[in-house]
Amino acid sequence: MAESALMVGAGSGLSAALARLCAKEGMKVGLAARETAKLEPLLAETGAKAWACDATVPEQVTALFAAAEGVIGPPDLVIFNASYRTRGPVAELDAEEVRRTLIVSAFAGFLVGQEAARRMSLRGHGTIIFTGASASVKGYAKSAPFAMGKFALRGLAQSMARELQPHNVHVAHVVIDGGIASPARGNDRGPDAMLEPDAIAANYLHLHRQQRSAWSWEIELRPWVEHF
């Protein structure tokens, strides 16, 4: 029986690379985003299905998983790839923008992780991967809200990994320590200065395929020229 993968927070970058790779591997692919029109070229390319979902709303997340199970089957792999950020000096930050950063980056991750855990624990298998960032482990000046959200998401992943491992559910967190290459993103540091989406996707698939005697709960990915 073919595996299935559900990606929440889908877009044209990393999520698209993940969708292509999973489809190539023979998986049934589901994509969720607040607006799905932007995904139409990717759907045509991969045969993936898409659902509109605001991952910060519990009822919408529950409905997403129910709808996805009816079309692609119970997800064997769930990837949370949504984030939001606001920047600026702490004294000048807008409180509502900070709240939104935390809700999208961390609370939505909890909602998606919870729904995945409920279903995977009952089946006794599955992989849940959370996409982190440099800010998951290092707070930068004028970027406190993003660090707060990503630190929280990392803590969620670590707690879930310890709780769900005995149920044969693999939870992992990926620290993306560097910029992700895209045609729309300028790069004046050379071809090795940014992470290639396909290379990141290959690591996600590796996490999903890891034999359970040697599971990783976290990996860091960065260009070899990146300082850390």
C-alpha cells in the first residue's frame, strides 16, 4: 500500500521540493495552505491534493486531517512548515504582530502535531517533522518574536519525540540554518551560500526512512560556507 504525506504550510519553496520528492517516491501527497490557488501548478506537476486550512484554528486542522484521510489515506508522514515573523526593536514591536508570530510558528505546530499524534499513536507508526530555523537555537537582535516562536516549536518537537517514540512514532525537528535558494531570492555570495530545496527535502525523506534503532530527533542543515 502506498504511503501518504501531508504538508501543512505549503508554498513554492521547500514544500514544493518535498511534494515532488514524495510523489517521486510513490507517496500520495496532500498539501495544506491558507490559499491553495498558488499551489495549482505544483498540483498539476505532482498529482498532489490540496486543502485550504488556517493551521491556527483547531477546527480547521481537525477537518484537514479528516479530509486528507478520506482522499490520500492516513498520513504516514506529516510535515509542519508554516511560520510567520515580525521584526524590529523590542521597544517598538506591535503586540498583535508578536502574538500572530507565536500563534503561527508555535501554536499551529502544536495543533498539527496533536492531530498527527492522535492518529499515528493508534496506528503504531508514522513520522512528524517540524521545520525550524537558525532562530530555533539562537536569538538574533531585532528578531525576538521569531526566536520565541521557533524556540517554542523546538521544545514541542523535543517533548513529542520523547513521548511518542515508545509508540513507534518518529518526531524530528530540522534546523534550517541558512537561507533557502529560490529564483526570486537574490544571492551575491556564490552558488554554495544557500541551501538547495531539493537537498533539504532529501534529508527530510532520510529522517522518515530512518530505521528505528537509530532515530534522530533533530538535525541541522546549513550550507558548508555558513558560519555557525
